[in-house]
Amino acid sequence: MCKHTPEELRESKAITFLSRNKMAGIAVWPDGNIGAAFNDKRSPHRFAIGELMLTALDAGGNKLDCFDGVLRRAYAKFGFVPVARVRFDWNYAPENWKKEFGNPDVIFWRHCGDPVELVAQRINTYPIYSREYITKLPCLENYEAAYQYRDGIQAESLK
């Protein structure tokens, strides 16, 4: 939900992936959390994040979170399933967050478990979750509670 410095990524033992032109990247933490995804608006490769998402899944990524919006549709295309949400809290908004961005909920996702080869074949065939669906998800009190809730569901799905 915020930018990470290279030092923070190294210290957290995240595996990072960067495009050749250094205009897109993604990270996978040891617990399978995917984050720090970016694609510079100046990049000639608009869909680099798609390839990076497949790379993150192949590296063991299996969960993530994001603000409700464009990313909701993007992550669903790769087999991610929303499981919980947290209301936007201005006290934890990213440093550069502007009022005009609104106050979208943060959605917590787990991956469906399909192998990356199948995900690559099925991109755009996974369900896209409506705003109405998202509003019916459990709304937890804070980020940490939602993270733990999602991890509990993820652990159950792996049994």
C-alpha cells in the first residue's frame, strides 16, 4: 500500500523482479505476499505488470491487497479471489494520496491455486468481481486483522 525503498525490500527478504527497462517491477515476500507492483506511465510496455504477475506467481506469490478500483479487475484476471476488505483510513493513506483519489476500501485477495501455466492460459477467463460483490465481503477493523483473516482462509484452502 506504500512505496518501498530498495533497502526495505532487501531487509524484508522480498524477491524483486524488474523489467529490463526498469520501468516496471513487482516483489514477492517470503510469506507469498505480492506487492510493490508498478509500471511507469512512460513505459512503452503498458502490460508489463501482466508478465510480472505471472513471474510473481511462479516465485510463490499467492496473496495480495489493493485499493478497490482498476486493480480489482486486473488482479481477478489472474485468478485472485477477494476474501475481505478494510475501510479506507486517512491515517494510513500513502504519503502522496490526494483527496481526489477518494477513499476506496482496501481489498484482500488470495490466489485460487491454479498453477502458473494454467493461469497464463486462463487470463481474462477468471471471474471479475463486481463492486456489489466486494461490498458484501467481511469488512474487518484494520489492515492487520484483514491480513490475518486472509492468511487463515489461504491456509485452509491449502489443506
